[in-house]
Amino acid sequence: MRKVGLVIDELFVKHINSFDHPESPDRVYIINDMLNETGLINHLTFLEPRDAKKEDIIRVHTESYFQRIEKTKGKEKVFLDQDTSTNAFSFDSAIRASGGVLQSIDNIIENNIDTSFCIERPPGHHAEADRSMGFCLFNHAAVGAGYLRSKGYERVMILDWDVHHGNGTQHIFEDSKNVLFFSTHQFPFYPGTGSLQEIGINDGVGYTVNVPIDIGMGDNEYIKIFNEILVPITSQYKPQFIIVSAGFDSFVDDPLGGMTVTTSGFSKLAEIVMDLSNQFCDSKLLLILEGGYNINGLADCTKEVFETLLNYNGDSTQQITEQTKADNTIDIVKNNYLEFWDF
Ligand SMILES: [Zn+2]
């Protein structure tokens, strides 16, 4: 069995947006219950998360934005955008969630564990350098990539399979080839970014890879997109570390997303990513929970992914040879990036 780290903390259930908000503490409670009921918890290495320091956060956020969120500490309610707000604990939750990512990275680099999965909230991938958005305060995946950059890593890949586009992560790194951002997302959809025209800017052109897909895509479509676009690009980029923005709102019964990915689909996606991390970066792989709003579905999907991470034995993933609804998009995306990558 592989050594898989787990980050989870009581602060991750103290941040509350508002009553009846889909991004609720129940998301962490149900995964915690699942880990205990299945006994999976006994096979995971618990990593005590630390609080990210201001210097960790402002590698990717502006200092004034950090201060703005810090000032919400202790206040009952502050509204940041139409669907994102804080309570007295939100700042503490967010810096500990970013710190969980840093703690994971340290343990992965020091070879204490093979990989880590951070079960934390608030989520992060919509958070821009200077503002919160879409339930997100600090961008944990970006904080992690910024930390790796500060340690001299020159090729970090962030894979975002959340049903929404990770606008914040893209914008933070879109002018850099040191962080490759790859995203599959429902399009057109919230937050409106992630079109085929967005391929990176300046030195980063070609290193922002957007795969905008129609509503209704499922396991075969995602697996084919990964095999035909993600795998060749990763093979050429040769990342030294892979971070996954693991959202589960592309699950078939998610109340917000419109995709049809099943629990076994997520397991196969995780396997492809494990193959890549095995092949190119000595299994240096970190997953961070982003979206996923069907509470029971979230527990089932994360169970599959944890089991896949623990039991992975290097078997290559099944290829999808039949036609899928994503074939046209796959051709368009390949053409869009022909100048930068061989397919
Ligand atoms: Zn999402």
C-alpha cells in the first residue's frame, strides 16, 4: 500500500458562508465520517496542518487583499461577493487550509509520504490575487505552487478537474511557464472564463491549457480528454510536482454542475494522474478538495479516490477507443495548441 497523507482539521468546519449555502461544513463532516466508517482512516498518514504565514499567502495574493481578509477575523459576517461571505473563523480556516497544503508539500518532498489529499474548506481556485470569488478566500493550489517556486521548482503543474473554471489559478500564473495550468470545465458556465482563446500571456503562452466542454460529459469523455490532451502535454512538460484542484461537482448528481462523471470515473481520472506523477515526478502529487455539493456523492467520490491513491500499483488505465461526445472538442483543443505541444 502507498503512503497517503490526509489533511483535515476542525477549523475547516468553522467557516460558514450563510445558512443553507451549498459550500457547507457538512462537506467536511461527511468525508470525515466516511473515512472512519470505512476504516480508510487507519491506512492514511494524518498530517497536522500548520497556519500559512502572511509571506506564504502574499506570494500569490496582494498584501492589501490579505489584510482585507485578516480584518474579517472575529466579525460575525462580512460579505465579499454575492455568494461568498465570512464569519468570525473564516480567516483562520483559510490560512490553515493553505497551511495544510504547505505541510503536505513538505512531507511529500521529504519522502515521508507518497502523496497527500487535503480535505479542507473554504475552497480556493476562484480566488484571484486581489479578491475573493465563488466561495473562495485564499487560493490554496496557487499558494502551494508559489511555495514550490520559492523552493526552486521550475515546472509545477496544476490540474483542475472541478466542473468550474479555476479563474484565480489561471490568472495568477498565466504569464509564467513555470506553472502549467490545465483545466477541464463546463462552458459556458460560472465564472465565465476558460475559453479557447485563453492560452496564457507573455512568457506563459501555451502554458495555460483550457479544455472548455459542453454540459452532459461523463466518464468516457473525461478519460479521453485526459489521455489525448493531458497525457501528451504532461509528457512534454515533465512537471516536477503535480497539484490537483480536485472538485467533485462534475459528479452525475451534483446540484450545481451539469456533468455525469461517476465515482468510478473519478477513480480512473485519479489513476491517470498517478501514472503521470509516477512517470515524471517520483509520485510528487497533492490533491486539494475544491467543489462538490452533493453531500453523499462527495463522500462516495472521495472514498474512491482515497482507495485509488492507496492501492495504485502502476497498472495503466484503460483507453477509450470508441467515439465520445467530447471528440470534436478534443480536436479543436489539439489544434488550438499545435504550436506549443505535439499530440
Ligand atoms: Zn466548482
